[in-house]
Amino acid sequence: MLKEANNFQKIPLFNISLEDFNTNWNEMPVAHELEIPILAGSDFAIVNEGEAMSTGN
């Protein structure tokens, strides 16, 4: 049985590179809005399409 949906806060998801990230969120396009309980209380989520975690090999 599925639980009834709670009123979770919607978290904006930005699909943008860290280089293009701007602290003025109103100027960035929101890719999606997430309603994930573990993210409750978060200001935003980001998908970094750059190579920030690359080892450079």
C-alpha cells in the first residue's frame, strides 16, 4: 500500500555547470522541481555536467 503524499517542499533542480552557477537563483533556469523527503530543508539541487570529479586521465 502506498503512503499518502505529504506536503514536501519543492526543491529547484538546476542542470548547470559549476562554472555557470550563479548565486542569484532567479537568473538560472530550473530544470525540474523535486519533492524528495531526504532533501527537505535543502535550498536547491544541482546536476553538474562538467568534469569537476575527473582525474584528468
